[in-house]
Amino acid sequence: MYSDTHTSPAYPSDIFVDGFLATTFTPRDAGNYLTHLLNGHHSQVPLVQLYGITYSNGAWYITQNLQSVQQPTPGVTGIPSPPLLDFRVDTTAGSVVRQRRWHPANEVDVRRHIEDAALQLPVFFVSHDGTLGYRLQDILQNTEYHLRNGYQPAPLGGRTTTHIRIGWQGYPDWRRQIPARDETSERRPITLSRFMKYIATSVDKFFRDNGVQDPAEPGQPWAIGQGGVTQNDVKIIGAVHISAGCWMPILQLTTYVFWNEDE
């Protein structure tokens, strides 16, 4: 699937520790998210066994109960088999941006928009040469990305619009609405390339909205702007469907941020 740089072995259960979801949301929260994504709360069988999660060439895949994984998106022809669930983080490439996973404030909306929603599998942006992720500035400055399946419809669940949310540590929750269909008379789903571009412009706007103010938590290591993390440091790895109408970007830096794991 992509250029795997890892030399040490990994196991199916390592997805809860070494994957991008676990590194972005913390292992515990990633486990909660995967339980909702895969409807694991309806079974007493561990997710790894229930869905036959396997590890191969730097990624985890689902090999069982594929019909329960996600609902098809209109205009998207099928789900890759086996479906990709997550990639293993290459820790030599830079820090993965830790985020707070957004969820509605009350239990009724949590049930409607997350627990009972048809969530799509995470989307990852892989180039034709197998490279995972794109530098933010490269996406903003170019129109041709050589993105694998870039001209295929993005799996956005058939919606007209959706939201990009960012839960960057030390800053208020941020969101931006984007169109999920194009401007043609047929109103077709946007392509994967267009989806990646919308994510990039959203991340850039987040930086521009917050880079001139101090973080809410003094001294926090994820400060953005001058002297902290800038747009030049960011790579867009993919996106996670966290609720019926919201996606969060998976971000990795080209540098390192050191912080207390308990934060």
C-alpha cells in the first residue's frame, strides 16, 4: 500500500498503541472511537478477533465481517478489500499532532451522531509512489498531487456538506463547514483530491485564526505561530470521520514536539 520504513515487527493489537488514531487521540480514546466505528459495543468479542484485524506492511486491515464495517457512499464504487483501518506511525518522520476528539455535549446527540451513525472508515492520503501524507504547503500551492485514487469520489456518506474540526491541544475547538458535493449540475460527490485540498485550506485557516493569539494553556508545547509550530511544519496524513457530520484531520509534523504523555 505504501512505503513501509519499519524494521521491527507489529501485531494486530498494536493498532491501539502505534497507529495514527492512537497517537492522535490517545490509546484509550482511539479504542473508544474504534468501538463506535466498528459497532463493537454490540459484541463481547474483542475487536481484533471480531473483525479479524491483521497487520501487514505498515498498516492494519479488516478481514472479517466486512459488511458491518461501513455504509457505502453514493457514487463510490465499493470498499477496498481488505479495508484499511490505520497506518503505523513512522516516529522518525516527526511528531503526530495530539488532538481532543470532538463529540457532542449531551448523550442524546452522542447516540444519534456517533453511536448510531454510519461512520466511514478513516481516509489516508497516499501518493502514487507510496508516500503517506502531503506537506500542507505543497497541497496549498499545487493543483496536481499524484494522489492515489485522487479522482475517485471521497467517501463522505452522500452528504451535501460536512465539517472539518480541529482539537489542537491548548486551543479552543475549531470547525469549518465545507461542501461535500461539487458545483456541477449533477452535484456529484467531491473527489478525494478536492477533499484533501479542503482539509489543507481548513488547517491553514485554523493557523491563521489562532497564530496571533497566545494558547489557552500557558507554556504548552503545542503553541502555534512564531516560535512554535507553523504551517511549514505540518503534513496532512488523512482524516477521521468522528461523527455523522464531522471529520478531523490526522496531522504529523516534520519536526518534534516533546510533551508530558499525561497532558
